[in-house]
Amino acid sequence: MANNGPFRGRTIAVVNDLSRDEQLYLYKKTAELKKKYLAGEDCSDFQLNDPDCAAYLMFLENSTRTKESFRNAALFHNVRMNNFDASTSSFKKAESFADTVKMLFGYSKNSLFIMRTPEEGVCRALEEELAVYAEKLGREKPGFINGGDGKHEHPTQEFLDEFSFLEQKNWDSHSIHIVLTGDLYHGRTVHSKVDGLKIFDQVKVDLIAPPELALPESYEGRMIRNGFKVRKFRSIEEYLTQDDVADIWYFTRLQLERMGDKILDKAESLRESVTFQERFMDKLPKGSRFYHPLPRHREHPVIPSFLDKTVLNGWDEQSINGFYTRIVEIAMVGGKIGHDFTGAPPREESVRDDYIEAVPVTRKSRVQDRYKVGIKPVDEGIVIDHIASGEDIGEIWDRINRIRQILGLNYRSSHGVFHTSDSSKYKGIISLPDILELEQKDIKMLAAVSPGCTLNFIKDQSVLEKFRLHMPPRIYNFDEISCKNEICISHPQNHQHVGTMFTREGESFVCHYCQKKYTFKEIWNR
Ligand code: CP
């Protein structure tokens, strides 16, 4: 078996863990494998054939296709296939994911974990935890493949979907016009489309769902930012009153098990708006094809069974494609293939610690001149100025209190709310006489709590140095922040000991694990 390649040991937690070029490579290799396999030719150039390698199937939610296609793919590879039975495991004794996986990792030379979990962001958290653990042991880190996490993502379903669309389009990746319909709110296979459809140069997406099942705004916003043309309709009936109808339709089932009672009461009417009916047939463009990640509800399928034997049926072949794409995914992360890959890797997140900006000290820096109202003039020490400048007074006090609490400023000191140079606006000031320096971690916390404030170092009643603090690109491991998504692996109530981490994206903060987006105020615990 090969021991390297650009994909070896990689984790696929979200679609973007493979770059566009890498996804196209996966589809090209899958087409090669499928052709050989169906022709009964030798496929050993795809095969890991390594009994020292263990593939663990850890499915904590029900599955047929994902689990069975991965199980058969692992058998194809002739690796040790372990079907981890969560229902009779020590998970039932409240064992953490990390403890469980570390132990399994110790049982083989190379391991790959394929996971389906109700919690979101599990593969990302385990990838990071196990990388540290493996390094400590001097071993190669294991890879993780996300087989669906909560309502977050289902990247390997996305890869088989896109492969199926490309097959249908005879490998033309110039453009796609696609309907996404069904439960767009809970459907992780739909959420993964936001990134997976980027393999097409031009993307037109028609979203069909009643408001209760609509795609969350954050995903719709990302589609628009990706350059997709997005239109929205409340029902298939409404959609078909206009002429610009897509030829690729992607249906998803209503995830009633994830819905509250209020929505369940409306299940019948919601289902009707996203269920295809015979009378719609003549509205479809020639060559149309329907897809569905499956399973279909046997009593209330959104693609009714009368369509099974028609040319619209793309979903049966789509589900079979899961076997081929997953063989190739294992071949890639197992290092068997990839040596001929020449494209671009995923874009490295550039995280620059650029949150401290030196500000020139002006002539008007005499402390007596600057901090005379209510704040004791500081001979020597630190003044934190421009706290929440321009915000309303309540917010400024709130911010001052938070800074004092988080930085533990239990010193002889003073603070208050004052006018800015514009007398219609206010700002907060904290004065810390005799404090001569702050630790870097405290400066970072201060930048996170009160971006825009200035840090003034005073000596002999003059400002010696002045820095403006900006929001850090990443905020993590403060006790005072947490992801508010209860099914995120980092949510404190899940007790998985995964530290909180947010990445700044423009004005928003995105959870590193479940990718839920927050405003600055929302990340703080009240
Ligand atoms: N499409 C899909 O994930 O199916 P399973 O739930 O059967 O794995």
C-alpha cells in the first residue's frame, strides 16, 4: 500500500475540507473506478489492501446508505472493518467522544473513523484532539469522515450528489440550474450544497419550501456570496406557475423527528407544498431528472412511487454512486491515490494576529489634559479609553463591567462614562494607576470584549505608547463565551471538553465546530 499522497490522513468534516480541484479529482477518479468496476476489470490500483488499517463505523444515528456504502467500500479495500455498536458501548455510561476514539485509535496502526452523530462539529473536534494525542505517541494522526452531523453537513453525500449531477450533465461543469425542495431547514444534504455546487461555474438555485422549512438565512446568504443566483418559492405549485423551470430537482424528506409539536401539527400541508404530483409532469423541461438523498417516507414520499419507473428517476443510481465515491474517498485519505493530483489544495485560512495597532502619540498627550473629568489623573499606569465609543450609555457600562470582570481588574482604579470629542456621543474609560503592563492574553481578551478601545501606557503623566485594539480574528477558550447551539460539540452542556472557538467573518462570529453564525453580543454568556 502507498504511504503518502496529498490526501493521506486528511479529515473530511465539511465539503470545504476538499478544495474545488480536489473535489473534481474525486469525481474524475470515481468515474474511472466505476467504469472499471462495472466492466469487471482489475481495480487494485484503488485498493488499500492493508489489514493494519482499521475503518471504524461509528453511527450514533440511524443510517442505511451511508453506513452500508462505507462498510462495503471498506470491504472493497480489504481493511479491518469495525462496526462500532454505540448502543451497547460505554457511550451509554457517559463516556466522551475523545476517550472512546483515543482508545480505538490504539488498536491499529492506521485508523479512519467514519461518524454519524446527532451532535454537530464532532469530526473537527476529534481531528484536532487526536492530532495532539497522536503526536504525543509519535504516531500518524487518524482521519475522520463526517457521515452526517446534526443538521450541519453531510459532505460525502454531497460528493455523491455532485458526481451524479455531473454524470447526468455528461461532465459539463459550465452551469447548473437546480431545484432544492423539501425540508431545507433541517436538511444537512441541502446545507452542504452551498459549497458543493461551487464545482459549477454558474449556479442557479431555486429554493422551494414553505417558510417553516425554509433554508436558514445564513446558508442562503452564503449561496449569494458564492455568486449563485437564488430564487425562492413557497410550493412546487407556485414554482410551476412561471416558465424558467430547472431540469435537475433535488428533493429531501421532512425531518419530522427534528421538529417541534407546533410544526408537526402542520405536517400534512407542509408536505403537500413540496410533494411532486402527476399533474405537474408536463411543466418539466425535457431531460429533467429527480434526485433524493433517501430514505423516502414510505407512506408520504415527496417523490411519489409512480415516478420510480420513469426517466425522471435519478435517485436510484445516485444512491449506488455512494459506493463508488466512498471507495475513492477512502483510497484518497488512505494515501492509495492522489499522487497524480496537480490542482490547488484547500485555501489556508489566513489568521493574522492583527488586532493590536500602534497609534502615534500626539502632542496633546498630557494625561492631565486628557483624563480630567471624574477619572483620577494617572501619573504612571494604564488608561483603557474609547470603550464602546458611540454606543448607548447602558451598553458602555455593560462593557466596562465586563472588562473589569473578565480581566479581573481588582486594583485601586476608577472608571466612568464620558463624552467623546463629539459632545453628542459617549465612551467608557478605565484608569489603572500603577499598573505598568498587561499580559498578551489579557490584551487579546480586552480586544475581544471591547474592539476599538485604546490602551494608553502612561509615564510621567504623559502617554508613552498608545495602541488601538481591533477584534481578534479568532476568539477562544474564554469561560465567558460559548456556542449557543445546544447540539454543537463545544456546547458546555454536552460535556465533551471541547473549548469554544469563534472565527471572525466580517461583522459575524462563526463557531469553529458547528459553523453557526453569531453577532458579537450573542457569543457572550449573560
Ligand atoms: N442519504 C443518507 O444519508 O441515507 P442514510 O440515512 O440511509 O445513510
